[in-house]
Amino acid sequence: MAVKAWQDRLVSGLFLRTARWLARRDLAAVHRFGERLGALLNAVPNEARAITERNLSWVNPQLEQPISTREALIELGRTAAEFGPMWQWEAARMEPLIVDIQGQAHMDVALAAGKGVLLLAPHLGNWELLGWYLGRHYPTTSMYEPPYFSGIDGFMRAGRERSGARLVPTDVTGVRALLRALKRNEIAAILPDQAPDSGYVFADFFGRPARTMTLAHKLVQRSGATTIMAFMERLPDAQGYRLHYLPGPDLTHGKPHVAARALNEAVERCVRLAPSQYQWSYKRWRKPPADVPDLYASRA
């Protein structure tokens, strides 16, 4: 359903005022605000809580330490509160936030291969800080989908591009731009854990069939690029963030279903390192195959 003009003005205006207000605070205050937001989401019935509960009901038996709905929503609140500061803080304030980098050698080896790096960044931790860091330190082209509320678009785009990253649309022109970046031995960054309406195959994610993009597979098939997984882990007590680079999945296999499963396994490995910081409020298993029960269907 299309957003009405008054709704766009109302929501966008509130978001922008809050984002700018948070950008005048320090990281500890930003996270405290996010924690209160997460606690509110946990306290009252809402879609984010309902989806999180459904997702965790499936995933928790497969995790070493189960996650509570409240814990996941607190992290979701922190993620939401970080958007404004991450799109506005200056480099002198952003760079010190990253206090540790794990797996730098994976990135160095991938770039040394000379065929470009397809960087796959799940919705885990602070992906806005990750995008800022990549744009500042490497020539980076990232896919960009405008927000649901158009009044936020310019603010978001300016924030994401200010470190030097190039944003391209989620269409054929964007795919071509990613391929050109890879041919220049640059970084092409995409989010690998969405549930698209087209360009997908079903592959298991935490043991349940999920719509899984074929774009990553196609990019590697056409470019020979090296894949890397990356995410920015949020450290406790506003201590900063730890950047993780991990080996990417093998997407050279000719069969899309095999490549999709490898992609999901790589995302799973990232999630297991910081499970509460994954975006469990997203319907990752939406519109399943006909013979698989819908995790999000209403229950009597």
C-alpha cells in the first residue's frame, strides 16, 4: 500500500528530528536511547516483536546460547538509534569507534587476487558503520534501495555516500555498475540475507527453506571475484565495535541451488558470532515453498 503524503511528512519529520538529536549525543547515550526503544518494543504488542518471536522459536534450538525476544529487541533498538549518528558524525569521531579488526588478512588476500572483492554484509551489528568504513578505506560500490518513506531518502543517501562509497540502484544498471567495480579490482558490497520477490532460489537457512538471492552467484560467475563476509560487531557498554572479515562462500559452482546454500551457510557463521545482533525482526522465511508451513501464518 502506497504511503500517503501526510504520512510521509509525519514519519520522515519525526525520524529526521530524532536522528539529528541523537547525533548530538555520545555513543553511550545513543545506546541508552536504543535500549529504551527496544524495551518498549518488547513491552507492547507490535509486528517487530511478533516476527522476532517466530524467528527465535525456530532458531533458538540450533544456537549454543538461546536468545530472548527482549535481548534481540534491545539490540534492534540500538541498531535503530545508531542510524542518525552513523550518517552524520565526522570521520574523526567515527574512526575511533572501531577498536578491533579481525581477519584483515582475508581482505588483503582477496584484493591481491586482482579480480575484485564481492563483500557480503548480513543485517548484523552496525552495518551503517561498516558501510562508512569500507567507503573511507577502499573504492566501494554498494547497492542502495530507497527507504519506504521518501522524505528520509536524501538524508540517508548523503549519510551513506559521505565517506566516498558509491551507491547504485537495485536494478540492471546497478548490477552493471557492480560488475564494472569488480573488473577494476574494487569492492562491490551487497546484503546477502534478504528474501527477494524475484531472482532467488530456495535454500536452507538455519535448516529451513528461505528465498535466497542468486545475484551474488551471478556476479561471481561473470567476474571471478573473491567473496568476503563482513560485519561490525557492537561491543558491550559502548566500548566501540569489532570489524570481522571472514572467508566468503564458494560461489563458483555452476548450480544456483548449491551456491545459495553455501551463501546461507556463510551468513549463518557470521550470525553465530553475535546472534543477538542479527535482525530477527525481518521475515527471512517469508513466502516459503508450497509444501513448507509458513512460519508467519496466523495461529488459531
